[in-house]
Amino acid sequence: MLRKGLISAVIGCSMSFVASAELVLVVHPSNDASLDAKTAQRIFLGKESKFSNGKEAIPINQAPDSANRASFDTDTLGRSSTQVAAYWSKLVFTGKGIPPKEVGNDAEVIAMVASNQDAIGYVDSASVTSAVKAIPLN
């Protein structure tokens, strides 16, 4: 009985930690475009393909099973991950869009953004390194 209670407490604490993660947008340090959550939404939904400075925007998504992805889809895109997947399926089927490239975790997003001046991604604020520029989503 005590073991079940302890396991439940640990799971509850870890879920609270995941839920409290603060996501930030990350871009290459040389990117001087102005960005906000609405612009990120348009870029990640394929409605906009350029930054405010006129340069190409290449969105980098996290894996569909990632907690950061679920949070980004809900909080920034305003849709569940299932709705986002259905949205992109329709665009791909009709030839009107290609979904963002997907990578496995924060470190991979940072590596891709650091090596490509046109890339944009999102990571937990605790994962940000000096290799990228962080932009708050709120």
C-alpha cells in the first residue's frame, strides 16, 4: 500500500514538473526578425514562410510523442496534437503544404537551429544554450 502511494506521489510530481515547463522559441543568433506567438503559429501551420526580415523560415517541430510538442500544439497553435496532425494530413494530401521537419528532443532542435540561420524551433527554456537566441512565447 505504501509503495503504491509513493509511486503515485512520484508520478504526480513528475507530471507537475512537465506541465510547468516553459517553452521558448529559438532561432539562430544572427536572426534579427521580430517574433511573437502569433507569427510562430503562422510559420508552424505553413501559413507564413518568411520571417519579418524577409528571410525564409524553416520550422523545426519536436516528435509527436514529446511533452513539449503537445504543449506547443495546444498553447501556441491552439489545437490538440491530433488536430494538428489532421490539419497537415489534409494539406499534404491536397498538395498544399509540407509539415515541419521533426526531431526527437530539445538538444536536436538546438543543434539544427544553431546550424541553420533560417530555422526556428521551440524548446524548454531550461534547455537553451548560447548557440541559439531564445524568444519568449508569451
